[in-house]
Amino acid sequence: MDGVVDIIRNQFPEKKILVVGDMVADQFLRGSISRVSREAPVFILRHENTETLGGGAANAASNVAALDGQAFLVGVAGNDANGRALTKTLSANGVNLKGVVISDSFETTTKLRVLAGQQYARRQQVIRIDYENTVPIDEESVEALGTKSLMMMENVDAVIVSDYGYGVVTEELFLKIKRRADQSGIPVIVDSRSRLDQFSGATAATPNKEEVEQLLKAAYSPEACKVLRERLGLEALLVTLGNKGMFLTVEKGNSEIIPIVGKDEPVDVTGAGDTVIATFALGVASKAGFLTSARIANHAGGAVVMKKGTATLTAEELIESISKYEPELAAASLQQAT
């Protein structure tokens, strides 16, 4: 019986994970404060560099690739400078972009974070500027998204649906994915910022506490989460609780509270949910079971929030966290861990 470390090292690289959803260009503009402007009482920032990373579905795909999984992405990018910078980064990270639609009428959703500081001081975020596409995705691109999603599903081990509300994941597209997944026995794992109740019947979902409370219109509780899982027709519901860890409720088996690992004061939580769903999906695709996959994902989330910006982690960093904070999990066989 393979152990957890063996699964991460030997099975993750064999798993093909399809990510369907809203691609976001996470940009970080760094600069040093040189002086106060004569025009207004504001600092002048001397630009040093601008880095473009994958956010949203693009971040989930980047995390799969960073953990040595085979990442395939379906989404829409604009035929603009930010779209080109985003796809260049994703390609360099090893994400397969054959499913990405490039649209002339679509503006790439971009979140620009300005980080400033004195010349030799640490850069700190002072403002975030969001550029969001306000035009509906054109019909040709919508049709292409459905075609590419089904085509890419022919040979994958799991599907992540990453809905950030920017128009890629429609109910119609989700139903197409679900039907094909049901026919092929492929697990579908959903992360939706505000519309999880529109994606009933998936295999699992990974909302955070605030998203659960919005759906419940009530305060979070383990019992309420069980009711929500049943309402959504899920086999598993994994709720991330910030510095309180996670809660897992499953259709078959016991519910589990998974305590936080590592430090409880994160450096930066940007994109942590994408890391969690990517790792959880790799675990489920590797037949590790919901609980073991959640425990592995808990370590991934705990490690990535200690990094600045939109970050990923490697398989060896994940193994290091498990070995340090939960050695019994690292040493366990799959049967013991599940």
C-alpha cells in the first residue's frame, strides 16, 4: 500500500487535472518611494518592475503544475497586453493552454497590486486596482469553451471548476461537464465565489467559511455544513476556516475537523483557496480518499499562506510540511491515513 509521501512523489506527476474557469492576471507593480510630489501631497513611486502571475483558475492550474501534476486549462483571455503576459507566465509554469480561448472582445481580468517602500525597505501593498471585463463573452467563445472542455475531458483524472463570477462558468457549461464526468467516472470539484448553489451534483466543493455563511444565510456550524452538502448533492464538502483549519463533511463516513498546521498568522492569503483545491483534486484523482486528500491540502494551504503574493508550492515543500507538522501522516499508508 502506497504511503502519503509516495502518493505525492509518484502519483501526482501521473495525474491529469483539467481546470475550467475564470482566468485572472495577478499583477504586482513594485517601486521605491523617491520623494513627495510638488503637484499634490502624495509620494512619487519610481517603478522597478511589474510581475504577472496567474490568478483564479489560472492560479489553480499553476498550483497543479507546481506540484508536478499535469495541468490543463480552459478559460478566456483577452487579446491584450495583460492576456499575453498571463499566458506567457502560465506556459513557462508548464500549464497546457490548448483549451484557452483568446478573444478580441474580452478584456483580461486584471488585479494590479502596487507595492511600495523606501529604497532598501520591504515593499508593502498600498493599493489594488481591478480591471474587470464588463462585456458578456461572445457566443463564438462560449461555444469554444464548451467544445474545448469536453475535448480536454477525454483523458483527465479530475476536473476543477473555478468560478470567480467573470462569465466563463455558466450553468450550461457546468451541466455539460457534469454529464461527461458522470459518464466517465471523473470527479468534479467546484470552487465558486458566490454561486455554489448553482452547481449542484458535483463530486465535492471547497468553499471558505464566509461563502458557506452566504449560502446558509446563517452562521457557520458543522451541522449546517452537513445540511448544505446534502442540499447540493455533494459527496464531500471541504470548508476552509482560515486560521481555524478546515472542516470536512462526507456522504459516506465521519465528518472531521482538521486543525491548522504551522503558524496561525499568515503572511499573505492571496490565492490560498486555489492551492487548496488544486492539492485536494490531485489527492482525489490519486484515489487517496476525501479525508487524506483534505489533510494533504491543509498542509498545502498552510505552507502557501506563509509566502508573499500569489504563490504556489512544490511537492517537496508539501512533503516537508507534512513531515514536520504531521509525521504520522507522512509515515502512514493510504489505508491508515484515510
